[in-house]
Amino acid sequence: MRSPRTVAAIAAITIAGVGLLAGCSGSGSGSGSSDGKVHITVASLIPGSDKAAFKAFDDRVKEFEKANPNIVVKSEEYQWTGPTFSTQLAGGTLPDVFNVPFTDSQSLLQAGQLADITTEVKALSYAGKFNDNVLAVAKSGDKIYGIPYGPYAMGLSYNREIFTKAGLDPNKPPTTWDEVRADAKTISEKVPGVAGYMQMTKGNTGGWELTTSVYARGGRMETTDGGKTKVTTNNPVTKEALQFLHDVRWEDNAAGSNFLLDWSGINQAFGAGQVAMYPSGSDVLTALVQQNNVDPKNYGLTTLPLTDSADAGVLVGGNVAAVSPKSSAAQRTAAVKWIDFYYMQKLLDKTQAIADAKVLVKSNQPVGVPTLPVFDKATYDQNMSWIQPQVNIPLENVAPFTDKIFDANLVPEPNKHTQELYGALDTVVQAVLTQKNANVDQLLTTVDTNIQKLVDADK
């Protein structure tokens, strides 16, 4: 649910970070501390990650503090949500360093809720190497308000073990939506208790995944002409995507029985072997290993089926590491040093890349998870050559994705009131899955009307 401008260069796989960033600007941290050091707080991982992942993160913190003896890093669990961010901002407890989705970075920086770190970023030796299309999500004019990391493309995750149990070839995942439906039906018939295919439905994820499947069929949820945005969810392609869900659910009985799933819920169901296929970010294996004990040997990833439409494309997203506008100048500098160390150096420096990969391998964390490049392809290729000996996931299991994603048309998420749009579409997805004769036209018209009012009110 995070969106960059269109990513021009794309690579197949890269090392994934072990957690989300955060920090704390309260509690007297900063250059005024009694020990004369700069104190920042960074999050270790999202809640629920396993002990090995926390250990891997703590090891990296120790390395950072050793290299930067004047900076003290305190770790804490952190996970971005819009309401949590607003509460922390209002209460003065916003972390020094935090992450926001691509979809929210522009609105937050325009509202003055992200610190201007232009000077600190431009001082980095590699400032000119960023993929401009990726960095654009954190910029306003020439000002920089964050550093993008972990860009991803949407794919289709599938359970290879379940495919085998159902008599399907895990090395030949479906390549069309008709094949997805047929395989889902076969799985649900031959492997009792398993939903052959399912999508997320709540917490704005239902709208996000519906948008993903609409993009794959060549449709769009918003259009812009002459600077004016029109909300267009009530279109034939959206109805086609919803009809697919309807048929999997009502005609094939292949969607299971739980129709209220968010990100953590569907990951848990997938990890427990209750869902065989679902759309996901290409980097989801990291979370599945850390939080759901998924064995990479049983995990498969392929590209989403794309129709013959010239507009069919893959939704892309990612995160931005940002700094609190209330952090001191010293904390801003320390924060960018941390972001540079934790997220960027492992992509740019051979020693750091190998060290980071070895820490992950030592703690049984995945290395080689598919994602998109932050920098140019040459930088990516060089990084992959450094860490190749540490890659510990079966690359052949994600080859159906990595072999094709180079040629895919990459499309950013809707850029006007994205989360409100997704939330409104949650209701539509849930209705289709729980009401056999849901009035889709009426539901989508309501979404268009309500979200268009928000868009028009921005003027």
C-alpha cells in the first residue's frame, strides 16, 4: 500500500532489511544529553518478529555505535499506521527516525510533518546515484524529506507444498487469471481446509489488493487530465476483477471461509497452510520467515497475470525513512547516519553488504528476497555479486517472478487520497465475498462519489 513514481530501472532481487525504522525525539535525547552524546531511538522490528531477527538487528546497532561512538541508539518495536503517526505527532512522541509508506510521504511532507534533510542527504557520497523515480516520492522541488528504501513490486505468492499435494507443478505457477482460478479450485477440492486463492479485505488492504488486480487487467482507479483528478473505480475492469473474486468464492468455493483478512491475518493464514495463493509485495518472504515461520523451500513467487491490455501493469510501492520535524539538528545528522548505515551501505559498500548478509544468515533470516533497486541497475548487480555466497533462499522458487519482472510495466498507486480510497473499497470487496448478489454498481458509484468529494476539496 505504498507508492513511488514509476520506477524506471528494475532488478530482480536484493537483500531485504530486517525491520522498520523508528526512533524517539522525546525523553531528553539530543546534543544536550549529560553524557555529551547524541541519543536517537530506532525501531528494531515490527511487533511479532522472532528472536533471531531481533538479535540480528541488535548486532547491527552495536556495529553502528562502534563506528559512531558519539551516537547512542535505543531500539524499540515500531510499525507504521496513520492513526499511530497522528497520535505520536500530536503528543510530541514521534520518533526521531520513522518510516512512512510511499503513498503517504507526499501528503506528510506537504503538511510539514517530515523534516527537511536536504543538506544531510546531499552530503552523502552517493547522493547522485539514487533512482530519480524512487527518490521523487520523498522530494518537493529540490528539497528532500526522506530516503526511500525497500521498493517492491506486487506478485503472486504461493505455497509450493500445497501445489504438490494438489497434483499441480510448483515450478509452473499460473500465468493467467483463468489459470489462477482453475488452480485455486483444484487445490480447494484436493486439499481440504485450504483456500486456493484469497485477497486481503480490511484495514485498507482490500482496496489496495483490488487496485493491484485492476492494474494487472489494464484498469485504473483514478485518472488525471490537465491537472484534474477523477476517481474512476466504477469501470468495466474493476467489475471484471470483482467478478473474478465472486466466482472464486461463490462458484468454485475456493476462497475459504474467512473473509476479513488484513496484512498480518493473511500472512498468518498463508504461514499456517490455510491459503495457497495470494497477491503480495515481492519482499513479503522476509516477514513470512520472521513472523510466520515459513520455510523458504515451500515458498513460491510469480508475477501477477497481466492481460493483453497495453495499460496492464504491476503495482509498485515501498517505504521512506524520514526524520521528525521536532528532532534537533544533531539528531537529524545522527538519524541520516543511521539510515545510511542500516539501509544504504549494504547496497553500496562491499564490506557492509557482506557483513549484513552474514548477520542475517547467522540468525536464519532470508537473504536474496526479491525487491526493486533503490539505485541504478549497475549498482544493484554489483551488490548482488558481493552477497551471492550468502543468498540462502532457493532462487529457483522465485524465478517465475524475477525472470519476468524486468519486462513488466510498473505503475504507481493512486496518488490522491489513496488510503481513503482503499478504505472505501474494502467495503466493496467484503460485500462481494459475503453477499452473493452484492450490487457492485451501486457500491462503486458510492466510492467514486465520496472520494471525489475529498479530491475536489483539496483545491
